[in-house]
Amino acid sequence: MAITYNWTVSTTEYDTATGGITIIHWRCNGIDDTTGTTGSSYGTTSHQPDPDAAGFIPYADVTEADAIGWAQAQLDVAAVEQAVANRIDEQDNPTVSSGTPWAA
């Protein structure tokens, strides 16, 4: 099973006084390249940017790639992607099902 992952940021929260992003709402989407089955994981990360630090990027100049990098720096990326892969695998190879056998 080969899965392509795509990380996105749906929104951020920031300090209006400093322009520093304090919360990142991220999502990791995956698609099985063979079956087309999809799965995703969503979460948030908290940040305490220092506007006086070298490399500080104010809100207006932050790119999605910056925000994804900051979020991923706080996450176990491999574990998040494995959780997405597990969701996809469970859809392709269910271990639990439901129904009423008498109605079959």
C-alpha cells in the first residue's frame, strides 16, 4: 500500500499585538495510490513565538509551508502518518462489520 500524504493548515490563531502565531490547526490527508481510499488526521499545536528572536516571521508574512513546518516540529510526523495509514487500511480491510444476519 503506497500512500501519498498532504499536510495542510486550515487556520491559525495569532497575537494581534506581536503578529506571532500561537495556534496552528493542521490536517494530514492520505490517499492510497492503488485503491483511492482516503484517511485523515486533524489536530492543533500551540506556539509561543518571540517577536524579538532572530528568524521571527510576523503573521502577514507566514506561508502555509512555514506553519506546517512549525506544527510538524512539535509532532511525531511518522506516528501521525501511520495513524492515517491505519485508517485507510481499516477501510480497505475491515476488521469489524455490522448487520443483521437474519435479514441477509
